[in-house]
Amino acid sequence: MASGNNKKNIEERLTNVFSKHLKEFCLENINYATGYIDGEENLNSFLKEFEAVAHISYSTVKSEKRTEKSKRYTSQGKLRWESKAGVKIPYSGIPFILEGQRVLECVYGKRKQKKRTHDEINDHPEAKKKRFHLQDTKKHGCQAKVTIREVSMFVDYDISSKSQGMSGCMVERQLKPNTLQKIREKLVDDQQSISVLKRFYIEAPRSNAHNNHSMDETISVENSIHPELIEKITEYVKSGLTNPYDLQNLLKSYVEKTMFHGLTDPPSILNSQFYPSIKCISNHIYKIGYQLKLSKLDQVYLDKKIKEWSKEDGSRKFFLRMFKDTQEATYKDQLLYVHQEKWQRDLLLKYGGEICLLDATYKTTKYAVPLFFLCVKTNSGYAVVGKLLIYTNSCRNFINVLYLNYNVQT
């Protein structure tokens, strides 16, 4: 847990965030603050600033929607005046429908991944990497959670002013039932014309709600990168920027000048959620680059790349036989890829007259399919004069390669 002065500082900053964003916010509970926010954009602004001040990220562990199959949130919806279950929704004179609930857990919450009880069997046995870890997981069983209840408020049917001067019995027996009946009729006749306000009732943890871990902002925490920054990385990669150091500077500028522009309490430079490391940025660049590939199937992508390479340099020679997954598959339906550059053909013609060597490269490096290098001995050592990928390491595949009318003399 956080030390005295630092804990008090974090609590004051959280209180400022609550008072800024939450309407009718309450701090009666020593562990949680409650209130509501109108509009999804305002909700996202609150969550972003809340995580920045708390120096802790949260991840969604439970989400229910009225439009989805749920026992509680049916597609029809029930009109209500208040709700006392979970995050309480007090009576305000405006009827509403429960739209859903979302629960976000502290990054140091419960561990969900089970430890491996047996070793995985690989086709390519490798030595186990022995790395020293101070702890095998960052999870510490913290109970702090953010609970958000989404409702649709029918603001045009507010009865708070009409109920003034009426007895409680009249309100319960006449005013409320008549108002709900009008809403039901309006929803059946013309659902598009009815005015609805999206409101989010929130229960957010204070500093006392966190346990089993420190909240000291001077400690660098491996938080998940913010989704808004992932979108910016995607935008930069699509535009051709792939240098992680350049992207780190651009993201830093975006955080300071756009995300938290004008705020007196920006996130700490040690908060990896808003200031990701080079390694984290590099990982996202790789993922985004893979998603932008022409095809998720490697052989389809390879076929398109071969066409591009052939247009760039017509002297290159390629042969690709696509894999076909059929019940009566023969060796002619198996993957075969051969590549040779012009200078490699020249070396093969000059030094390959007596003997050539086939190097089983896949035995020393892990590959999904067998990779071989065709080598010849030159006056300065051995040189690779061709490479081939085959589906299986069989004699028939090698014979098929030898019979290819491939090495065209020029």
C-alpha cells in the first residue's frame, strides 16, 4: 500500500477528478466514490483522467448489454424509477431503462491464468530459457473495481415538477403509472422520436480500496497501453512510420498536447499506460504490420509477394506450388518453393559442375516447414546458390526439385 504522504496526495488528486467529472458524487464510503456522468464521451474522459491520476490501469472483466442475450438485461427492457441493486440509482423523477453493466478490475487483481502442469511437446526441441523473475506475475489479488451501470433516461417524462403538491399516494397510483404507459405507447408507435439521455452511474475505488500493492507514482508500473495510443500507432504504421523511437516521441507529444492538454495534473512519465516503452511500441508495430498483410495465409501472401518481386527485378527466378488440402492428396499437392537470384545462377553454372551441397538449415533454426540451402564451393569458400522450402523431408520432393526446368541459362 502507498506510504503516508504519497497516499494522501493520491487521494486528494482522485477527489479532484471525482468532483470535476461526477455529478452528485459522494465520498461517504471510505473505499469508493459514487456519482453519475451523462454521455459516453464524458465517461471516457473521466476514465482516462482517473487512470492517469491513480497511476493504475483497469481492464474489463465483466460486461452485460441489454441488446445481447442476458437474463437480466432483456431486449424488451423494464421501465424503472430507481434501482437499489449493485450501484444504486436513486429516484430523480425521470424514468429509465437499464442498458447494461461493466466491471473493470485493477491491473493487480486476481490471477486468471493457471500455471502449466505439464511441458508442451514441440517438433523442434529447444533448450529452456532460464530467466530470473522477481515474481512470476504482477497479479496480487487486489479487490479494487470500477463498476459502471448504463441507463437510458427518458428526460421528456420528468415528473419531479408535476409531483410537487401531490400526495405520495397520488404519485404512486396515478402519476407514475400514467407516465410509464405513455412511454410504452410512444416506444411502440414511434421509437425514433423519443428523446433518450445516456447516463452512467459509477462506483470508483479510492486509494483505500487497493490492497497488496503500492500506489507510489515513482514506481514504474507495467500497465497496458491506452487504447487511444494503440489507434495512433495504427495510424502512424499505416502512413509508413515504423521506427519505434520516432513513434515514442510522437506519442509523447500526442499525450501532452492532445490527450491531457490544459490539465494541471497530467500522468507521470513513469506511467507506461501513456508513456509506453520501446519494446511495447515495437510489439504493437509488429502486430499491426501483420494485420495489414495482404492475407493471413502465408502461402497466399507469398504468392502475391513473388509477383511484386518479379516486377521489381525480372532476372529473379521463382517457383511456387501451393499446398492443397484434399483427401486424395499426392506429392504434387504439397507445398514447394524455390528461389534463385541471377548471381546465384552464375555461381551455380561456374562452380556446380562437379558437386553441390544441400544444407538442412531447418535443423539448426526453428522453421514451420523444412528449409534447405543449395551450396557450392567457390574459390573463396562456400556460397548459397539457391534456397527451397518443401512440405515434407522426402526423396520424392527432392527429385521433383531436380527435374524442375528452372535453371535457365542466360
